Amino acid sequence: MTKFNAWNVIKNGLNGQSYWTRQWRDPEPKSSYDIVIIGGGLHGLATAYYLAKNHNIKNVAVLEKGWIGGGNAGRNTTIVRSNYMMPGNHEFYEHSLKLWENLSHELNYNVMFSQRAHVSLFHSPGAKDSISRIYNIMRLHGTDAELWDLKTLKKKIPHLNYHNSRFPILGAAVQKRAGNARHDAVAWGYARAADTLGVDILQNCEVTGFTRKNGNIESIQTSRGIIKGKKIGFAVAGNTSVLWQMAELGNLPIESHKLQAFVSEAVKPLLDQVVVYGVGGAHFYISQSDKGSMVFGGDLDWYKSYAQRGNLPMVQDVAEAAMAIFPSLGRIRLLRHWAGVMDMTMDGSFFICKTPISNLYLNAGWNYGGFKASPASGWYFADLIANESPHNYVQNHNLERFEKGINIDERGAGPDPKLHG
Amino acid sequence: MIRINCPYCGERDHSEFSYGGDATINYPSLDASEKEWTEAIFFRKNIKGFQFETWHHSNGCRMWLVVERSTVTHEIKSVKPCHPNLQKVVENNK
């Protein structure tokens, strides 16, 4: 793998770009590995990378049923933030944001992380109090957070709809270090960096079954043959229940729902921040990509589904929300829209934990928040697999928390997965 | 758009309805163990394929329905009233 640096750019510039090597190998599966991670999305790749980097475990395989970047890694709105308040969550997401800040250097790959600020609008004194509480908790933990009054907001984002009499904009809660990244680059960057450290990335390798021995999973049946793993990690959010039942483990506190996202045609620079609008049943978040496209999304489709395609009522809802807050978008045309399948959990928080099978580890339940979590998810999942005990930050992110009554319910929405937006 | 054939109102767009959830949950007795209650409240089969699920005709007759629907293709096989006695009434009126 050729390193990206000024010298290689100049050298290849003079040689017709002919000395670049491929980004990662396409190896044949070995018969056994120390650790097999199932799922070649951002979380699986990040886990493999940190296993090799932080724990020096390099005999690792990542199994991906499709191709790298083809699943939820490419089906998100690329927002990175750490505005969480529950114990465990805020430390975890703040660490993730810190990893994002150095990720391009860490991976020697430009993930185009842009800290352009995440702006949550509020529309009533009650909403202001509620979000001020969350942002104050963030400040107490050393995370940046601030409130913008209407005057500041109007100066920063002049073309919001400030004349909405039903939901007048009163100001915004802002995290300036938050922003966006390029999702493909994150997947490719982690894949390339993990591969360089010796990890085998096996694409078109779908898991079809497990062979159990003495209570453990001894080997994995895949579309590319049988692969043994001393330890196995699931990182297949969206399809976790399917794999879980394949391993005969029963039920999970997860429902699979689909979430749509939209990309418009490119326009000239219009929006410097990530703007979030959520009021009166509407939920809308928008940013502008480096190419000029408006990238935005809304709520789930509101019914359980494994289909990676969105339904039209939500397209209408999102368009209505866009017009309510950004009337200048009225004539813009959509280029494409897609849906990703999410693990929606019973309290809206994730799982990085051990399982009833002693050599199986679970990374799942990312709800709306999987993209921004990828670096820390990989970091702490690798830590769990290597050390066989969870780090303090994720000690309650397990399957037992429901029976024990330690739900980590950021929204307070109760045990209905579709409500944890 | 999914079209749901409400036994009371006829076939309507799914945007008239709100999704409830798994219709096969059996709640345990009040003195059952915490483990059983945890299982009933928090744990789901999350079937990929045909499942029985509840829908509320919230912008229509406001009745709860049990729908047999595929979570992959969204094809619907059957729609029935949630309450078994109401099912009898619907059948008698046919």
C-alpha cells in the first residue's frame, strides 16, 4: 500500500500515476483466525483496525456479505456530534468525536471531517430549558456546547424561515466541534489502514450458519467456505437479530426499522452548518456536502422493515419539514434517496457487550447514531474482545440492563423502538 | 405506499394507520418473575419475513388491527380486528 504524502503525490504525478498500489488486498480466506468480525461496515472495520493497532492482534478477518461501503456505511447523513447527556453515552460519544478530530492523520486517509457546527433549533421556552439542561451537562463534562440567541443565529444562518408564526425560531443549541465527514472515505480509510496492519478483509463472504462445540461457536459457515475463529464479533447493525437467531440465541431488545436520507442536485454554497429542526411531530436535519448537494433526512418510516427502500409518506413529511424551515429549497430537485436498515433498540442506546456464548461478542443497536459512533465503537469493541471485559464507559451497554432497570434512555421515550429518534 | 384492507373501512393507505408492534406477545401473569416480564416488554423476535403485527387505524375508525405482513417485501397476507369477539361480529356481518 502506497502511503499518501507529498512525496508520493509528486512522484506519481511525474510518472503518470502508475505507482499507486491497490487500497487493500483481496485475500483468499484462511481456515482460521484469532478473531473474526462479522460485518464489514464502519464499526466492523474500525474494530479490526483497533484490534491490530491498540491490542497488537493482527490475525483478524472481517467478513462482509456485500462490498465495503455498500451497506449502512453509505446510507447515512454523515453527521458527527457528541451532544449526549446520559452517563456512559456522553463519555463514549465525546471520545468518538476526539477520534474523529485526528482520524485523517491516524488513517493516512482524508475522511474530509469538517467541524462546521451542529445547530439544534428550539421553538419554545420549554424546549430551550430542556436543551439547555442537556448542553449544560455536556459543558460540565468538558464537551463544547453553547446557546445562540436569535440575533447570532440570524447572522450565522440568515436564510432560515424566521417568520413561522406556528413554530417561531427562538434560538439554537450549538456544538461547534460537531460536523460532517465523507462516509465512503471513512469506510475505505479504515479498510485500508486495517489491511496494512495485516487484517484480511473478505468481501462477498456471507455468513450462512454456525457450528457449535462445547457451548462455543467453533466455526462459521460462509459463502466462501468454513472459517474458524477463536473469538467472534457481530457488527451487523440492521441485521443483528437475523444473525443472533442463526446462532440460536433467541430474542433481542431490537427491532429493525428503516431510515431514509436524501441528496439534492448541487447548488452554490448555501449552508455552513448542520441544522436540526424538530418540533410538532417534524424531524429534519440538513447539511451541504462539499460537492454542493443538500444532504438531509427525517424520521423513520414508522413501521418495522428490513427493506432497504423508503416509502413515500416520509418523503412528503421530510419535504414539508424542509419547506417549513428552509423555504428557499422549494425548487431544488432530488438526485437520489435511499433507506438504511437500523437496529432500533428498546431504550435508544447501543450494545457493546458479551453474549451467552463465551467466545461471541456483540456490537449492535446503533439506532440513528451509528455513523458518528464508528471510531469509538471500534475502539471499545476491540477493547472488549481483547480484554474480555467491558470498559467503564460501556459497562451498562449490555443486554442485562433492561432486567436490572438501568435503561440508558436518552429521550425518555420508553420501550418502543420506533420512538427513539 | 402499503395498502391495508381495514375490515371496518375497506382498503386504505398505510399513512392513515400507525404501527403498533409485534402482535404475538403474551404478557405473563402479574406475579411472574422479572425475567419473564423483561422478556415480554423488551425482547422481540424481530422477524425477517412474514410476521403478525398490530396497526391502529388512527386516522380512520380508530380500531386496532392484526396484520400479517412481510417485513422484506411489505406484502400483506391478512388483516383482522385485534379483538377476537369483534372478528366474530365482522364475520357475521359479511
